[in-house]
Amino acid sequence: VELKDPTKEPHGTKISAALCGCSLLLALLYNDHNPYGPMWRKFVELAWTFSIYLEAVAIVPQMEVLNRAKVVKNLTANYLFALGAYRVFYLLNYGYRFMVDPMFSSREVLIKALGAVVQSALYVRFFMMYLESKQKTGVNADVVMNLKGIV
């Protein structure tokens, strides 16, 4: 049995660290806090904004693993498809709430919508492969992640 070198960092860890750092930086630059409010409220708004941005990109390491696997089990593929569809419906909800709810700030809507758009865009490639694979191999088959003709 050959042991892996513990000093070599896996590719997924680098991606995760970069995404966490970028999410924190974006949360510091663009958040929904009131500059004149209490300090604890600023921290809560910063943490909330960071969580929205981080949730948007949290699927990237998982997608990297799936791309390396080449074949995704049916249950896992259906779960990921449902997660992506959920975010698309969330985006529609934010648009509706912005038009109907007067207490929903435009900055809050923009932060939430930005997160939902980014996360939905990350799922597009998986959606294309999922639908193409299900069409070619059947509804109950596993999803093949390297179909020809899909970029």
C-alpha cells in the first residue's frame, strides 16, 4: 500500500480556500449594513452577507469531484439537480418579494439575487449533462459527466 504525501495539498482544498477568501472579501466590500447602526448589527450583516456569497460557491468543490469521477450515481445526480432547481426558484422568489414587500431593501435583494445567479450559473453545465445523459441512457441510469458535444 502506497501512502500519499501529507504535505501535498489536494486540489479541492486550494479551491475551497480561494472561494472562502473571495467570498469574505466581497462581503467586506458589498454588504447590507447601516454605517450609523450599532457595531453588533454591522457584524451580523457582514456575517449574513458572507454566508450568502459562500453558499453561492459552495458547490464548486463538489462539482470538481464529480467531474473527476466521470459517472455520478443516479441518487446523487437527482439531488444535485434538485439543489440547482431550488436556487432558480429562490431567484424568482427574490424578484417577487422585491416587487411586493416594501420592507425588502434593494441592497438586500441585490445580494441575494447575486448569490442565486452565481449559484444557478454554476449548475448550468451540470444541468446540461444531466438532461443529455438522462435522455441518452434513461431516467433511472447514472449520469455520465463526459458526454461528447457538451462543453
